[in-house]
Amino acid sequence: MSRISPANFEQLKANIFFLSFTILILLPLKSYTQQPNILFIISDDLTTTAVSSYQNGLCLTPNIDLLASQGTKYTRAYCQYPVCGPSRASMLFGYYPNTTGTYGYVSGRENVGPDRKSLPQLFKDNGYYTGRVSKIYHMGVPIDIEKGSDGQDDEASWTERFNSQGPEWKAEGEAELVQNNPDGSIERKGGNVMTIVKAEGEDAVHSDGKTAEKAIELIKKHKNKPFFLAVGLVRPHVPFVAPAQYFDPYSSENIDLPEKFPEDWKDIPERGINYVTSVNGEMSIDQQKKAVAGYYASVSFMDAQVGKILRALKNEGLEDNTIVIFTSDHGFHLGEHDFWMKVSLHEESVKVPLIIKVPGKQPQVCHSFVELLDLYPTIAELAGLKVSEELQGKSLVPTLDDPLYKVRDMAFSVTQGGRSFLLRTDQWAYIQYNEDASAGIELYDMKNDPGQYQNLANDPKYQKVVNMLQERLTKKLEDVRGIELGEGK
């Protein structure tokens, strides 16, 4: 063995010193950059019945389906309020609407106070870049999108905020109003109505196309430090506007409407008849089919934007260090019971798609009941961040390793100013209007009647079931209201 000369030995010592010094310097940086990124994507008004990886064979959602095949797909995820503002407030602050009294088109900050941290604010206060692109807290669609305004956003949640202005119902292209337009004489109308526009131009003309471009820009810009990027896609919220190419797969002639039953509303309390129906919307069968086709086209347009964002994440080499969440704020009726849009406590309105992809976790399907407010503690735990003990959500982290893990034995949702309630158990869907049930009740056997067509609430044979569920509702409301809102933790 040859001996090292004194000069070479000194050089070797110097090299070892330099290498050790470099490692000591870079270790904190390595630890910092390996904090997981969070990519949170939320669609607006997306029902599970329009996502092909859930249950739809006609609506094309290849990018959401791919994500579902790579992550954990939750088949029984429920919103806490089937309207945009209160649903998002509940999800982002981690409290039930009846806890905070948040029922309107607000961010929820007014109700929880300045000291309680929102989910993105928690990340911001722990060194993350937090970026919002388009609608995360409530925005009026189409109004705030037309204006390019912040809507009811919570400024404290974000490092930066970006809005995606779009033409919405005024977009150039072939248009048709299919709601409250029985003679077809009105081409288009603004507001919360079903105007369909087969728009001219490419994706980037529209809000969601711009949102995808900005999200990709921010992924590239902030890839070297931890980020919490919240991306809000406004489709398929009305108006049903998308570039014309997305309408090509959906001919209204090929649309099958939900089965219609004579006297379907006879056993539904008046408060249970939705605010938009085929009747008060004066919608012909042809218009109903066009509405479904327009909705599907909007979903496919939104799905394409999801694909662009996820491909950018992969191209930037961030897939192995980014947790991806995809969901919606609530569902949407597409003619079931002749109901349209949201607000009701029936399945299509309150159930949402939910997919969580965590690097290193195996793809799987979880059938446990989960709620949107469970996302707050889940995402925080995955990032190693401590949350307030007051949060009312439950962590879904155990389900990422064991899809049979039971998070909840029921889901709870409310509507109509917090005065109408849903308990959804494995066997039953129980809906009650007013705390004393004075405006009626509904009971559906979800194993034998998943379409919710036969209300069993007034059948004496099911009185014990009704009593049991009413007791559970009373206990749930007591628990929900058990937090005193004052100074946050």
C-alpha cells in the first residue's frame, strides 16, 4: 500500500473539512425544502354523478380519473352546507356552520374572529408560501368572475392572491338559455341561471383557462420552497360556458335524463322541494337534456385544466414532494326529482368527489363517511403542523394506509340558514326541517332506495328509526354547538 505524502494528507484534511462544512450548511436547507408542498384544487358545483371514475360513463374526466387511480378516492364524502359560501367557510376554518353561524355568502372570518387560523393561514404562519388563484373562499359566479374581483376572500390566509377574470355568459359564441325561457326567445342571460355558451376561442379566454396558466406559473416560480397553492376552478358552476370543442362529445339527443316518477313530490315536505326545478324553471325535456350536456361540457373543460396543472407539477419534478387534494364545495342536481342546482339535502347536492394523493402512499378506495371539514386536520397532519384542539374535523390520515379505517359512522350537513338537517348513515338518509321537525321530515332506505324516491318518515313501521335518528340529531347539534366562539386558539 502506497503512503500518502504530507502535502496530499493536508489536502485531504482540507477536502474533508470543506465537505463537512458544506453538509452542515445544507442540512437545514434540505430539511426546509423537503417539507411537503400542498396543491389544493377545488371545483365549483361538481357532483359525483358527473365524474367517470365515480359513476358516470358518459361525462369525460380523464385527468380527475388519473388522479383518482393514483391516490385515495373517497366514495362517501359530504359537504357541510350545499351552498358555496358556507361550505367553503366550514372547510377552510374547520368548524360546522351551526358552530359559527356562517350560512351566507361570506368568507367566515366575520364569524370566527381574527385569532382563529384558516387552513392556508396555518401554513402561511409556518413558513409556507400560500397562493390563491381564483375562487377558494366565496366568489359570486358569474359576477365576481366577470369583474375579476376578490369576492368574499380572506386576505389573512394568503401570501399572494390572483383573480381570473373571464367573459362568462357574455362570451362570444353560440348561446342558449334553457331556464325560464319556454319559447326559446332569449339567447342568454346573466346571473345564477343556466345559460349555455359554446364559446369561440381557446381555454385561456376563460377564467378557468387563466387559472390553470397562473397556477402553472406559480408552481414553477415557487418550486424551491414549500408552497400551499390553492386553485379554484369555477366550472361547472352556471353559466355553462366552455370552448366549443368541449361540447363535441355531448349531443343532447344522447342524454338520458334521470327517471321521472308520477307524484314524486307528493311525499316530500314543501321545504324539501328545491329552489330550482324543471317546473319553476319552465324547462322542456329538450332543454333539460341540453342543460345536462352543457354541464358535462363544463366539467370536461374544468378537467382539462386539472390535467394541465398536474402535468406541470410532474414536469417540474415535484410529484414526489407534493400532496394533491381534489374536491368540490358541494354537488349539483341534474334533473333528479326534477331538481336542478344545489341547496337541497338530497344525495346529489350534498355528496362530493374527494381525492387525496400523498407521495409514497398506495392508490386505494375508501368507503368511510368523511366530511369536507376533515380536510383541515388531515392536511395539517400530513405536513407536521399542529392545529387547534377545537377543530371539529377528524383526520383522514389513517385511511391513507388502511382504506377500511372508519372515520365517521355518519355524515352531517345543513342548509336553509342552518335550520334544515341531514344525517346520512350507512342505512338511512334522514332529513329534518326545523329543530322541532315542524316543517316536515324525510327518511330514505339508502340500501334499497338509493335514488331517494320513497319517503318512509310517516310510515308507522319506521317510527323507531325516526326516533333513533332524531335523538342522534339532537346529540349532534349539542356537540356542534359546544364550542364557545370568543378568542381563537
